Amino acid sequence: MKTRTEITVETDRWVVINRRRKTTWCSGPVEMLSTDDAAIIARVNSRTIFHWAESGIVHSTETPEGLLLICPNSLNI
């Protein structure tokens, strides 16, 4: 006689965004997001965020170091 064992695995996912606050002017003073943080919030990949920034779909600015920052108000979520 064969026995069958079932194993159930439950997982939880936590997303913690820890960033240095970068405030700039974008339709008013706002804390800008990194592309990775914007992608998590908008539930898309980072490539999509870069495309949106290049197309002008989202407001963005670039730091002197070359880091692209996204205005959270322009994500329209």
C-alpha cells in the first residue's frame, strides 16, 4: 500500500523601501523615488520606468552622479 504525503508551504512577501530622502521641486516639493522604488510602487519593471521617463510619461530628474529620480505624483497609481 502506497502512502501520499502533502506538504503545504505558505510564504509572505514584505517590501521595505529604505532610501535617502531626496526632495526636489516637481509640481511642488516632493520626495523623489529611485527607479527601483518607482518600479515596485507602480508594479512594473525598472526598464518600463526608464521608458516612461524617456517618453515624458513620468516626471524625472537626474542627479549630478547620474542617478535617475522619479516623481511619485506622476506615477498615477
